[in-house]
Amino acid sequence: MDVDDSVRTRFGVVACLRDMGNGTSRLFIDDVEGNRIENPIDWSHKWFVTFTPEMENDAIEKMDIDDELLRTIGAAVLARCFIHNNPTD
């Protein structure tokens, strides 16, 4: 696909980085549901899924994150998207 056709699936994943106030931050990953498939505007929270261990803010700024943690984050995001878009029931 060369351009964004604005079509999405019903469920998605949202991530936010929370400053923990002690020089570290933590990544939170939650499941969300869109208000429609064609150009969804509103996304509502469905499930709290996971969070990462606290990471040093300096390391995040430099993108100096452990390779294993980066793989785990990527796998968590991909798995959440796959599960919602390929239900087993």
C-alpha cells in the first residue's frame, strides 16, 4: 500500500510513556476499540494489558534500550493486534 487508505480494524493498541518521577519511565500498553472501521476518530479503552520495567530516562532519550526489552515490547504490540484481529471463538 503506497498511501494510507484510512481503514483500520476495530481493535488496536495504544502505548504511553509515563515518567515515574525518579529519573525513570515506564511504557504502558493498552487495548483500545475504535468507533468505526473507516477513518476511526474516537478510540476507547478496553483492557489494560502490560507495562515494562522502569527504564532510565537518559537511556530512553538516547534510544539505548536493551535489545531483549525492545523485542519484548514489539512482540507484545504485535501479539495484541494479532489476537484481536484473529479471534479463535
